[in-house]
Amino acid sequence: MMRQNVLRGLGGLAGLFLLIQLVPYGRDHTNPPVRAEPSWASPEVRALAVRACFDCHSNESKWPWYSHVAPVSWLVAHHVEDGRKHLNFSQWDEKQKHAKDAAEVVREGEMPMKGYVLMHAEAKLTDAEKQQLVDAFGAMFGEK
């Protein structure tokens, strides 16, 4: 009896997993065109930003395989939407009201997000790289 209940429960979970794949949110992994970028302090600073920031804060997001599987796709899409809303290095032709926060959030260790770094080891910055971004972002965008 218990085995039968376990099998039913697993079957229900599998069915639910398949059903949520039909929810369209998080499936449109198209990147809008890059319109304008800031004047980067150096090519090295841009490379650091590409490595640690661009997946969520640009129109050049890379979409790994797991970003196509619900419910993870919902979380990834939400993070990218939210990141682009706060700061988008690909739409510098628009006012970026949170650009002045960029140095602070890197300095405080809020960005890149710890969960992102767990899944993207290349985004892990050394202390020297963090300081390089902090200094460059402060000079490029000002600070709060």
C-alpha cells in the first residue's frame, strides 16, 4: 500500500513537472538588439563586466540549458528582466537611473549574486577584479 502511494505521488509530480512546461513565461529567450554601450574605462573593465554582469544586465544574455526548463526558466527570466530594468549596459541611449549604484553593489558583494556565481564559476571575481570594477564604475557612472 505504501509503495503504491509513493508511486502515485511520484507519478503526480512527474505529471505536474510536464504540465508546468506548458507555461510560456520564461521561454522567450530572445535578446533585444544592443543599442548603445557606455564608454568603458578599458577593454579589461568591459571584459570583467561581460563575465560577471552581462547575462543579467545587458541584451547579450546567454541562456543555458536549464533556463529552458520550468520552473527554473521562470526564475532566470525574472532575474534577467529585473537586472535589465535596473541597469542595462546595452541600452546606454536611455537613462540608467541605477548606474550610480553599480560601484556600491559590487563593493558590498551584492553583485554578482551568490546564486549566479554558484552556477557560473567564470563570474567569480577576485578581490583585485572587484576593486577594478568598483573603481571603474565609480569613475564611469559616479557613485551615490
